[in-house]
Amino acid sequence: MKNVNKLNKQALAAIFAISLGMAASSQVLETVSVSGTLLTQGAVTYSGYSTTFKPPVKTPITTAYVLKLLALDEQAAGNWGSAAFPLGAKLVFNGARFQVNDRTGAMLVDVSDIVSIAVGDTNYLMAGMWDFYYSYTPPPYAQTGYEMVTLTYNATFAGSLYFTVTGLATVTTKTTAPSARTGEYVETDSFSLQDGTGQGQDTAGENIMLTGITITASGSAAQSQ
């Protein structure tokens, strides 16, 4: 740890961001899955000077739920021509931005105007081997990073939801040994945020809260040295 502590913090943070798959150069498409619970205020009744609030209404959040929201919001924004995506559509992180692909892997629409993710710039933990001198670690290797991240869904420009979810992310990159003949190897990237929480506003501007949010993503691709 003494050697790590002597490194320039900005350089270390940049390397860490790359290891999280936040750099477009990774070229690994990661299929995203989402689950959790959306809480909205229950019915409110008034009687004289008293106001009674029903418990929050719980709505399950699934990947299908998020895809439906994205289709509606991108349609409202004029970026997509339907209120739904075709069967088999997937939410994908391409190393820099979020997009929706069809079942064959072709991109249907870039949804990074609505969905984005930000990595914390303070505390982080790492496991594995990094070559900090060259900013490149030759395969095979396994690297894992731990840091707080915030995912933002902002479709207010389309008159829709706004919310953020924050949690501890675990992101792993693993590679195989390069082929002695071609130099190619396989890189597998994975992302996991467990038990995230968040808040925001619904389409009517009412408060919403999110709990038990799980976001996972994974993908593999052939790379060249």
C-alpha cells in the first residue's frame, strides 16, 4: 500500500475508472439487469383538522419495467417511434454510454440522454494487479474495483421521471491468456450494485423513493494486444 499511496491520485483514479469499464476503449457490451422496489405516497385523506396518510405504495422495478419507461420517454423525446421496444430488446452498457439493443445485438436507440452513471471520486478499494507505470496490465489478469456509484434516470425533458440510485459497486475485469498464434484474448467485464437506495420525483412531481435496488451487468468480447 505504500507504493500505491505514493501514486498521483488523479492518475490512480483514472486507471480505476478504466478498470470499471467506464472508458469507451473497453469495447465490451454489458447486458444490464435491474430489480428493486419503487415507493410512492399512499392515498391521503382529510377530515377536519386531521390528515391521514396511507402507507407507501410499492411497485416492483424490473428490467422490463425500465425498458418500458425508456421506450415511452424516448418516444416522447422524438428519438424512438413506438411506445415499446421489440421482443428480446436489452438494456446495454457499451463501456461509455447506455443503449437499447435488439435481440441480434443491433442498437435500437442511444438512451444515454436519460440514463447515466457517475463514479465517486473519493474513496475506492481495489483487488488484483495493476501496472501503474505503463497504465496497462498485460493479460491474463483479474482486477476488481469497489467504489460508490450513482445512477441517474432523468427524463424530465420528456415530462417523465427523475430519480437517482446510489450504492457500492463491485466491478470486475478478467482476461484469458492471449493466443500464442493471434495474440487475441477474451475480456469479461461485470458490474454489480446491491441494495442501492434513491429518491426522485414522478411525472406529477410527487416524491418517490427507491429501495433494494440491484443493478448487474456483464459481457465478454475478444480483444487484441
